[in-house]
Amino acid sequence: MPKFDAQTSTEKSIAILIKTFYKYSGKGGNLLCLEIKELKQLLRKEMPTLNSCLEGNSSFTQVLSTLNNNGKGEVDFKEFMAFIGNFAVAVDSSFVNLAQDEEN
């Protein structure tokens, strides 16, 4: 992977997401995709708070299936980032809701 000289915290965050994706991808053969079991391992180790919320939720399998756009049981980087983006939006929404509740 080419070196990316991240200088700001935002650039470093992006670089970490990219490195994390490729740290877990490829064990099943395709270096550019995460198999569902690789994605579950990534979530378990790198995002334990999110993982514990999802595992207890009956729609976790449905969430994973919506990520699998190609139908091959794999998630590419674009699908992974869409998932991360949706997660960030959900976290932001919960913070906004909490802030609004505290104001009232």
C-alpha cells in the first residue's frame, strides 16, 4: 500500500479506516474484499461497542446482507465505508437526541 502522509486528525482517521479494512481483508482469497466472517472479526476487535449492539440485535444478519451488494458474501471497501458512514450518522443522531432531551 502506498504511503499516505496524513497530517491532520481527519486524514489520520481516514488512513486508519483504510489500513484496518486491509488488515482484515484477503484472508479468504480476495485482497480487495472482506468476507462476512472477516467483517465480523473486524467489528468484534476494532469496534467492540458497535459489535455488541449489533450482535444483540435480531437485524444484525439483515444489516450484513445489505452490505453484500455483489451477492458473493463479500464486502468491498466502498460498501464498508458506506456502512461506517451510516454508523457515524446513527451515532450523531443519538448524540443530537440526547442533547435535545437534556435541554428539555
